[in-house]
Amino acid sequence: MKDKKKKRAGWTKPRHKIVRDILGFFFLPYVKLKYGVKIKKFKNPEKKPHLILYNHQTAYDQFFIGGAFREPVYYVATEDIFSMGWVSKLIKFLVEPIPIKKQTNDARAVINCIKVAKEGGTIAIAPEGNRTYSGRTEYIKPSIVALAKHLGLPIAFFKIEGGFGVHPRWSDTVRGGGMTAGVSRVLYPEEYKEMSDDELYELICSELYLDECRADKEYTGKALAEYLERALFVCDDCGLTTLESHGDIIECKRCLKKWRYTKKKEIVGVGFDSRFGFVGDWYDYQISLINSLDPTEMADEPLYRDSATLLEVLLYDKKRVLHKNASILLYPSKIVIEADGERYDFPFDSTGAVTVLGKNKLNIYSGTRVYQLKGSERFCALKYVNLFYRYKNVIKGEKNAEFLGL
């Protein structure tokens, strides 16, 4: 007698609707109050599943989406939230997000999305893969087009506006000023099936693009510039430098120039006319400067020295602390970590990826192992990512490539 094949468990579960309703009743009012967000309800009388594509502005974006949709939403989320022990197990039980490895082509994530779609589930993806540091929508991978066409679901473009003013990625504080979130357009399969990949990609980019580098209104709060150095590490006089912020002021520690970050998101020079009007202008200048460097011609000396806690990420399980106070040295072609008499070398040639998570965490993918650096509140993980990708571009003979990891 042949053994019966075990029926594969479905991804979508009845409890997900119950969890969604409970969160909507108890937690959503807190989110609305905290962010001053106005959420436009999405009408879906036929209860059809959708592919939700949204621009990524705050750490609470998924709750804005959950507040707009009545059905459970299955979010594609970085593997970091699946590596936190019992907390990850609880999140998985409650909402069953779809894990994806950041900065890699994760075939398993695609397979899981297809599985959810076949079960009638609505899927939400931030095609940028990163929250914006600058106030402008970040780079969108063209691979989103193939996934969208394969799923064949109506595409709901979910636009979040004002998030950069209310809670910039680099900041710990939420400011007053208000924001909005809601579906701006639905694109149906019969509309996009005849589109070329390039046409659909351009449409996705245009629908999700947002530039908040403008003085549209005031965002009130304390310490408006605090921790802006998580996003910026370049001075227009000094080049690569170290910046430090206090209150509404950020200062270059080398030349001592100071800038003020205003309630209208403006950058104002203290005692001089700033060449940067907004964070986005400074961010663009920074990218341009990094892309002018040739790491292969730079001296083999550390560009930056930091300290951080070094952890190993056991994917989809937990994290274990290796060293609580490690010295981090960023060279033009490698990252070196020294702690407790041990040394870890990560030559960019043989390192798979370097990514930034959250506000200031850094993941290093080396072979089959993943290491994570959790620095101080002023730690800038972004500079490691940008310099890693610049080196990779130069080595590949793509000196004119502009993509620096975000």
C-alpha cells in the first residue's frame, strides 16, 4: 500500500483575517495618531486579490496599507525580521510575511509569491527594497516587471506622501505635519499584458516616484537634524568626511562648517550660502562624488574607522553576538573587523553583498554566512554600501554606472 502524500500546507490562513481585524481595531488608531496619517480606504467589492506596489517611506508603511485594505495582506519582507528567534516565530504565525534576501535574486521569494497568489492572497511589495534616505523614491529593480506579469494580478499602486517629512529614515523622532496614504491607481492585467517590459517598468517607476525635496509645509518637532549623519558622509569642501548632528544642526568635523535643517526640510548654511537646498541635493552630490572615485587607484589605507557590535545572522532562526565592541575599518577595497584578538577580512572581490537595514544596521554576505554590524546611534552604514558598490562597478569595467546599492 502506497503512502499517501502529505498535503502541503497553504500559505494563507483564516487566522490572518482575524489578526488583521484585531490590529485594525486596536493598533491602527495609534498609528494614525502617531503619524497624523490620513488613509484612503480601498474599495474592492469583488474581493479580488491584488499586487500592491508601494513607495517605501517609513517603518510603519505596512500598517498604512493594512488600514486601506480590508483583506489580509502578505508583505514581502527582508530576511532580517525572520532571524529574531521567538519574535520572528510570532510574526510568522500572525501575518506570515514572505521572506526575501536583500540585494539578491531570491527565487524562493518568487515561488512563494506565486503560491500566495494562487491561494487568492493579496501581496504587497516595495519595489525599491529600501526606505528613502533622500526624500526621493529610490532605484526600482526591473525584475519587478517579470514578477508582476507572472502573477497576473491587478496592480494597485499605493502612494505614501509626507513620510519623509514626518519620519525621515535617518531620524529617531516623528514630527508633526501629517501625511497621506492610499491607492492612486489600479492597473488591470488586460491593460498591461500587451505592454513591453520596458513600458511596464517605466509606468511602475512613474506611478511610484515621489520627490519630497521641496518646502511644501512645516514639519514640527525637536532635534530635526539629529542623526542625519546616518545618511550623509560627504562635505562639499572636504570630500569624504565625518559629520555630527545635534538639535537642528549638522557639522563637518573636519572643516567645522555647519548647516541647519529647518521645519520645511530645507538645508541652510550657518553663516554661508549652502549649495544644498534639501537633503536630496546633498545626497545627489554625495553619490556623484563617490562615483568620481576609482577605489583601485586609492591608497590601501582605512577611509573610515568605526566601532560596532558584530553578530552572525543564522538566517530564518536567530542572531548570535560574536563581539560587543568590534573595530570596523573601511578600506577602498575591503572591510576589516578586529575584536578580541580576532580579525575578519571581507575583500569586496569575494563578498556577495553589503546592505543597509533599518536606520543604521549593516549586513555583510560572505559565502554562506551573513554578518551584521550594529553601530552606535551615529553609525553610518550607508557609506559601506556605497563604497562597496563603487568598487564592484569599477572592477566590472562599469565606471559610469551610477547605482550604489540603493
